Amino acid sequence: MILKNSFANRLDDNKERKTSIKKLKYKLITIFISIFVLISISMLISYHYIYKAELKLDLFYQTDFKEVIVAYEITNLLENTQSNIRQLLIEYTMPQKNKLNATKKQIIKNKESIEKNMLIWKNIMKKDFDNSFDSKERSEEFEQIKLLSKLELGLEQYFISINKLIKDLNENNIKNAHALLNENLEPNFRQYFALIKSVKNNSKIEVSDNIKFIIYQMKKSISLGTIFLFSAFLITIFLGYYFTRAIIAKLTNYIKEIQAAKIKMTHMARHDMLTNLPNRLFFDEELRRVVYKSKRHNKIFALLILDLDKFKSINDRYGHGTGDAVLKIAAERQKKVLRAEDIVARVGGDEFILILTEIKEPRDAGLVAQHLLEAFNKPYIVDNQQIKSSISIGIANYPISATTPEDLIKSADVALYQAKNCGRNNYIFFSNEIGAQHQAKLEMETYLCDAIEKNQFYLVYLPLYSTNNKKIKGVEALIRWEHPKLGLVLPNIFIPIAEMRGLMVAIGDWIISTACDEFKKISGNFNDTFQLFLNISPFQLNNAFPDKLKKILEKYEIKSQQVELEINETAIMTSLIGSEDILNRLQHMGINVAIDDFGTGYSSLSRLESLPIRTLKIDRSFIKNIISNKDNAIIVSSILALAKKLNIDVVAEGVETEQEFLFLQENGCPNVQGHYLSKPVIANELIQCIHDKNK
């Protein structure tokens, strides 16, 4: 908006100057026609070149400059749209529908803005084509129009693909959505981004050529004027001198303004408009230069990637205007910490890259990172509001971490990812170990996407025993992943990855269906009180979950009273806030809910009373060493007393010894699980295990 206003003001100023020049020019022509025909002819020739330059100048301000601005606007909108698509995939897996709808609306808004700017761009190019008289120039303009039409068709297909991705997400087809993103949208984004860049570069070249032409025409006009002045000096010593000096002054100002516009345009192309920091283009050039210089002189330097923690929540809560103000303050804070010879650039929404040149030791980068952390721990003051946002930093040292610009950025990005995983508000140096862990995680994510189709998952069942008679009352279904390359992968390793990648709903559905199928095959050997315990991720608890579970139970003819869902305590106290209606619907269906790993979260008594909870499962960390650890014994006794008052059933997890079992039995714990009584067994061995224990 600021750029557009500045551009409009510049057009108004130029109109006034052109009007002033025309008045002086017409007066001068009138005087010279009355003196000599030769002088009149010279004046007409001079006027021809000046007028042609003025037309080109007017066209430059009305079309070329606008064309560059529109091209930059479309580029930014396309980048923002692709970022929103990636964010949409992440948000879809989270139970925060307001953010999901906001992202969808932003994508639609970006599409409308792109279409509007494309129409403006086409009109500008058509006007350029209509105003072109040179055949070569018309041919070039025609090629530009064809290229823009190709881009317009491509963008239509691109948004059709986006609509299909949103449809897949709405239909819960996560795998297709990821495939569409990786195999269609990402390649097309790069293709159309490159195409826009090509058209944009052609526009910039055209602007540069126009500037050169205008300068040439101005110089030519001045030369002709000088010849005229020399020939008519004696006759027009007074009038000619006065009017010509005024014209030359105006034309000189025009040339200076054109040169200033060129400098400003170059600055705009290499700097971020919001923070005035170097952008990615400028930074990439500087990084290559620093790498070359460091390699030549055997110097070391550090590359830091800095990211504002939870910046999106600032935009969502306070608005994008406040978010922009925070980014400006963030840029100023970084410049205050860094030296004059260091480089800082903004390369993304809330991402900055820094180069610390010619440091003495690699650890010096850590000192700078610590100063940055301290600077960003201070609240931002925007419109009399205090806003807090820490930062995370990933550090790569040249040549220890990497020796090429691309590998340095990649290494710092991996370190940044690790810093965020370690709780944010810290910095981490890249190391080979971190790189290997990151690569292994990426590899595991790839394998995990195909695990269901390749039938690599299987279930084991951990029996639940009554402390009264040591008989089995039910079984808990536990998932295992047997990968041909990775071997046996336990849930605590792959479940967090599945939740992050949006795969947990599909895996959770597989667990429920498979467990019910296997439970049905063995349930005929027991009475209706025998129970099946299923672990549920908070990502599964959407509005469709109760009906989905009901259909599965009906398919396998399992009574709802035989099923109990286990949800982690931390999840049920945080992620499930606002989902009480789902739990109540499950309760009305006759399905019980248990809090798993109880004692490790931050449950409150009021929260427990407000939720339809039937069972508390005491975490194994409290059962371990319960005989020797008085604190654990007190905690377990307190939980048992609390559950009794609330009329809630209790299961103690991780019972490994007879002493632990006897302690729990004596203190009134009704149910236990653990290797002391039985290890998890596969479905084929479950019937025999139950018969042996329940003799």
C-alpha cells in the first residue's frame, strides 16, 4: 500500500513537471519560428525526440513500473498460498477448526488476489503490445503475452489441485492429500514460481531497457538543444538562454529521478519490504561470497537460522498488523546484537538467517546466540500491548558442519528443528549425530506412511488381572511395528511421528478394527464381562469418531460395555478441552473411558469430576520401587483413596515383582498389569494364556 501511494504521488509530480516543460517549450518555439526557418526545423527535430522520450517516460510510469509491482505481488501471493497449503495439512490433524477454516479462507483470498493481479498484468502487457510500433518489440511483447497466458492456465490448474487437496482432507484422505502436495502441488508451485520469475525478469529487463532508452533520448535532445543554442546564440542571447536553461534543468531533474527510480527498484528486488533487511536473493549472493572468501583465506564463520516461536499464534490472536510490527522489532533487535560486518536477512514469514563473519572459534556463535535469546526474551510493546515470543536458533559452522552454501543452510535448519523439539527458546549447534538422527527420522516417516498397506503392524495383548484372585478380567491391545529394515519399532518411537505427520487417525482406525476382529474370535470363550482396552490418540477424537466406533462394534458384534478407551492423562487435560461432548456421547453408547499414565500430567479434581471417567491407570513410574520409595507409596495410596471416593476403578501398570503386587493388593488396588503376571502375547496365544491363568 505504501509503495502504491508513493507511486501515485510520483506520477502526479511528473505530470506537473511535464506541464511546466511544455509551456516553456511552446514559448521558445514561437520565438524561433519568427526568426529563422532553419532554427524552426531544428526546433521541430528537437521537439520530436523530446516528445518521444516523454511518451516513453509516461508509458514507463504507467505500465512498466506497475508491471514489476504486480509481478512481485503475484510472487508473494503464490508463496503465501503454498505455505498455507503446508500449514493446512498440519492444522487438519489438530483439533482446532477455527485455525483450519482461517487458513482455507486465506487460500481463497490469495486465489482471488492472484486472479485480480493477473488481469491487471495482462491489461498492462496488452497496452504495451498496442503501443509498440517496432516489429521486433511487438514480437517480444507477443511472446510475453503467450507466456503469461500459459502461466494463467497453469495457475488455474494449480488452484483446481488445491481444491482437490481440500476435498481429500475433508474426506479424511490424508495419504492422497500428502501425495497430491508432494507429487503435484510442490512441483507445480516450483514450475509456476519459476515461470512468474521468468516473466518478472523479462519485465525488469524491459524496465531497464526503457530507462536506458529514456536517458539516451534525453541526452540526444540535450545535444540537439546545444547545437541549436550555438547556432542561434547571437540572436537569442537573452530569450533563448532563459528558456533553454529552464528546459535543461527540468530534463536533468527527469534523468536524476529515473536513475533514482532504477536504484530504488534494485533495492526493492534485493530487500524485504517490511523490515528493509536483505531478502533471500541478496542473502544467497552474500553467502556464496562469504564461503568463497573463507575458503580462500582459510577463515571460519557461522550461519544461524532464527525462528520466532509460535509466531502464528500472534497473528491469530492480535492480527497481521501486530505480527508485522513484531517482525520489525525483531529485525531491529538482531541488528543491535550483531556487528556491522555481520549479515542478517529475512527469508520467510518469521524466519531470519544470520552470517557471523570471521569468528575466532566455532563456540563464539553460541555466545552471540545467547545474546539473541536474552534480547528476545524481552516482551514486544505494540499498541500498548505486551507480547511475548521467544526464539529458537539452529547453528552451522563453516567448515565443520558443511562447506557449501546449500549444505550450510540445510545443516542449520536441521539444528533449528532440533532446538524446537527440545522445548524452544534455545540454540543448538549442528552435529553429525543430530544430522544422522534427523535423517533417520525422515526415513522412518517415509516408511511409516506405507506400514498399513504393507501389513507391517500387528497387535499384542497385555492381560489385566484382578488382585482378588489373580484372574484375567480383560486385555489391552498394544500396537507393534515390524519393519524389514528397522526391525521391531515400539510405539513410543513411532506414535509421536505418526501424530505429527497426520497418520494417527488411519493407524488408530486400524488398531480398533484389528483388535475388534481378533477379540471377536476369542470372546466366545469368555463371558460378557471380559473387556477389551483400546489406546486412543487425541487426534482421533473428532465428531465422527463415536459413530465410526459404533459401526465397527456392530460389524464384529461386540457389546459397547466390553470396550474401554484409554486416553493419556496429559492429552485428556489439555488437547481434549472442549471435547467433553464427544466423551459424553461415548458414555451414552455404553463405552467407558480410562485415564492412562495417571499421575504424570496435571489433572485437577474439578476436571476429573467434569469428565465421564470410569478408570484411572496409575503410571508405571509410581509402581517401580514402590516398596523402597516412600514418596511413591504415598502417591499411590492417595490415588487409590481419591478413586474410591470418586467411585472410579483403578488399574496399576508395570507391576514387575511379587512385593509390588502384594503392596497393591493390601492397599485395595483392584486391578493390575505387568510382567510379574504376564507379558504381552499375540492373539493366537491369548486363549491359552487366559485358560492357564483362570483355572
